Amino acid sequence: MKLQRIVSFTTLAISILTLVLVLKRPKPVAPAIPPAIAAASAQSFQEKVNQLAQPKTPGEAESEVRMNSDELSAGLAQAAGLLATPAPMNANGRISSSGPFNVPSNAVPASGAMEFPGAVPNIKDYQVSMDGDILRGQFLTQIAGKDVYLTLAGHLGSKDGYATFDATEVKVGDLSVPASLVNEVLQKKLAEQRDQLKLPNNVKDIKVENGELVFVEK
């Protein structure tokens, strides 16, 4: 009887500790970006997306478009509606009074639209960082009515014209979860959203290299 009570108390203690860790805010994966820098990074992100859309001259050598963490974070945050849309700049570097700040309708072929769909519903906060060849994302969402931070890190790549992602780190709140337990579920989810992972027709490969997101153009 005494042993059963000890087991019960231990189970309760572990459950409470797990709940505290899940609800605890983890260490941010990237420092906060000041609004002015975020706006400039979003502008730079847009320019690089437009650069990807430019047709290449026949015979032109293979080229790359690289984005740093600030540019990618700002671009994703803006696409998710978490960053105010800045006014576009004209040729003189001044704010233009007309024209939307978005990807032109003809910028990327419809069969390979460059989209960043929210895989997690009700995202309230979004952070992205890159270190070496690791892409790490952290976002605040709701689980069972509670605000919870999810952190996911791993290797971004491509196969047969589609983006791929293999998780190496998973955290719910401040609680680490074995990536091996999550990867199978993650791969099934990615397979369900395969159409959204198709690379633009003019992009040969996508990867993270030296802390930057790299698009290899055909």
C-alpha cells in the first residue's frame, strides 16, 4: 500500500513538472528584431523573391539567391499577417504612394507558387533562425486553449522538385521531445501537404548553408 502511494505521488509530481515545462516559455531561437530592421528585412525578402522570378538568359550559369535569418523571419511574419506591410520604395529610395508590397501575380509560376502556409493554426508569434545547415523555427500557438510555444529544428532540402524537412529537435514549451517520435508523424503531415511543398519551376534546389537559406536556380 505504501509503495502504491509513493508511485502515485511520483506520477503526480512528474505530471505537474511536465505541465509546467510545456507551458513554460522557452529561450527564443532568435533575438527580437527592431521594427525598422524588420521592415527593411521584409523589403529585402520581397526583392529577392522578385529576383527569383526573373527569367534567366539562355546559357546563363547556375545562380543562387540567399536569404539571412532576419529576411526570412520578416518575410514569413508578413505572410502570416504578423508584420505590418511596409510601403514599397521607388527608384530613389523613397516610399512610393502606390503599388502593393507583395509578390507579383506573374512572379512565380502557378504550378510552383512560392507560398508559406501556416502549418500550425492560430499562430501568434513567429521566429526563425539558421545556424550552419540547421533551420530552426519557434512559434506560439494554442493547444487545448492554452498558449504554447513549439520549437522545431532540422534539415531543409529537396527531392524530385519538392521541399523536404527532417526534424532533429522538437520542443513543446520547454519540454524536449525525441525527434524520432515526431518525425514519422511529421513526414505523414508533409506528404498530405505535398502540393504546397513543390518548388517553383525555376528553382532547382533549396537548402540551408552557412546560416542562410539558399535557392539554387535552374
